[in-house]
Amino acid sequence: MTDPQALYALCEVPTVVGEPGDYAESFYWDMAVTHNCYLRGFNSAYINAPKVTPADEASFMGYCLVMTRALKEHHDMEEEVVFPILEQKLDMHSNEEQHRAFLPQMIEFNEYCMRVQAKQEKYDATKFRTLLRGFADGCAQHLLDEIPTITPGKMHQFDRATLDKLIADVKVHVKKAGPLTVFPFTITNHDYGQIPRWPPAPAPIMWMVRNVLGRWNQSLWKFSTFDLWGNPQTYNG
């Protein structure tokens, strides 16, 4: 259930992915699921901001910096791998413009988080929320708007070889996600009650992230929507 304090709506995710091996279906589905992790991250940051205690300020800033790092890595992957292929047949101009539109505000948000983390500036929840919304309002709309541009009907315009290459290249980028930072952030902002088997990583890797790697920065994940095992959680300071 969505927290009533949440600012940002989530992408609708189809219950059924489609036929096995249909990359047009699975790409659309996976992107919606991935975008929802970032949207939940935005919501968790906004909701938790006024509850953060002085002892937790550095960890909260660390959580938010991982959130924007995950988002930037995702968008870099789209611009380097996804858009060059899709724009051969689809109009991706709006998506690319939206990427550029919120980047300066996200940099400003990051700089604030780093100053607070380094104790160079006092944490202020009101200022934090203003800076968060300065980039997240536009980014959240972009994350919603992008999904209808990659529906299976549109993706089926590409032949199987093109889709095979696209998925293979995306997987290469995904595997580069920081195992101590971006990966734990992602799985702690994914709803396993809705979609139990995601991301499609081998069980031993998921066990390692939840039991070993995710605990390296455990103080950060208290702000996530879920714990490392997918249980809903609430930060209360």
C-alpha cells in the first residue's frame, strides 16, 4: 500500500510479463519496475526528512546520495545504450530533454547533501525538501512519461537481433551497479510482495547482498521503503 504522505505516484506494472523470451514485453515491464524503485526512493526521502535525528543526519545524506547515484547510472545507461537504438524507430527527443532538464537541480541537491554529511552546513528539513522537489518533481514525471514510449507495441517494431543486443548491453551496465550501495538501495525500494522474483539475479547473489554486502552500509537502508528482506519498514528517528 502506498504511504498517504507519498508525493509521487508509481508506474503501473503489468501483472503478467508476457510470453517467455519476448524481450519487447520484458523490457517494458522491467523498466516500469526499475522506475518504481527510484520513485519510492524519492517518497522515502521526502517522508523521512522531518523525522531525521542529529545522529542519523550523515546516514540520511548518504542514503540520498546513493539514491541520486542510482538514478544517474540508470539515466547514463539509457543515454549510452537504450536511446541510440530506440531512436532509430521511435521519437526519444522528449525523454532526452527531460533528462537534461532536472540535472542541474539534482547536482544542487547532491552538493547540499555532501555539505551536510561533511558537517559544513546544518541540516534543515524544509530546505532539504525544497531541494529534493527541485529535481524530483520533474524527474518523477519523466519516470512516468517514459514508460508509455516503450510499450510492447512500440518495441515490437525492432527485430529480434536488435532486441537481443539491447538487452545484452543493458545487462552489462546493470551488473556494474555498486554491490554495497546501488544494489542494496534498489532492492530495499522494490516491492517483493507485488513482484517476488526481481531483479533476475541468481539466488546466491541475492543472499550475499542481503546477508553480507547490504549490511556494509546498513545504517543507510533504515530510510528505505523496505528492509533488505523486502519487509515494509518505517523510520521513526
